[in-house]
Amino acid sequence: MKFIVNETDINCTGTDTTLELKKEIIKVLGLECPYIDISYDINKPMRVMGKFNVEPGLLPRTFDNYALDRFAFKEGVDVNISLTEVSDYEPRKRTPFISGGRGRGTSKAVGRGKATPQPYRLSTFDHTQNQVDMTIKEPTFLLDSQEDFPPLC
């Protein structure tokens, strides 16, 4: 794939990530900043079924870890890129998500898969009292009453 930045050609393979492309641009152009944002200067979007669309404008930073072959770049089409230098952003390396499963979390301090003991809790319900009588008063309504059924208007 061929990208053009300020009339400078940058060649990348499909297995390179967007972050590697950005680092290559920084290296080739000799920029002093640790990170750049790139914008695609294209007239119309590139779309291929099953791949990320390549839209004109700023590429979100969330796509930094994706390989370039996951994007809908057309074969033989050079992509013009403009860049913005960013000095206050450091990209993090993507860490894999590890699930402890069944709500145990990823803590290694607690017995590796064993159930964590819960503190003993006393019930606040008083079991010694019984209710013997319970009177339920059914509501009675008068259909002609203005208090039970006030007019809607």
C-alpha cells in the first residue's frame, strides 16, 4: 500500500498496523513529536464488504491497533494523507483481556478459582413475632360519586 504525505511516498504492507504507519511517517519525515493524527485526503469513501470503511477526514485513534489489510483500501490507489502533530498523547500498547470467569475477576491475591468467603450476616427480620389477625378493608366506591370519580375536564 502506498500513502503520500507532503509529496513523500510511504510504503507499507497489509500486516502493518495503523500505529506502525504513523511511526513510519514520523521516522521518514523526521518529526520530533511522539505521535501524529492522520486525515485521509480523498474525494469519496472507499468501501468493501467486511472491511472498515475509509472515510475522508480524521482517522480515530481507536483504529491504531488494526492491521491495514482490515481497511477498504483499493488496489493500486495511492492515498493522500495530511497529518497533525500531537505532543501530549502516548499510545498504549493493547493488553489482552483476561477474564476470571464467574465473577471472580483477575485478582491473583485470592485463592485462584476458589470461592471467596463472605462475611457472616445476621438477618434483620424478627422471627419471634407472629401476626395472627390481619384485617383487610376492601375499598368501596360509589359510581355516582364526584369524589370517587371526578370529571376529567
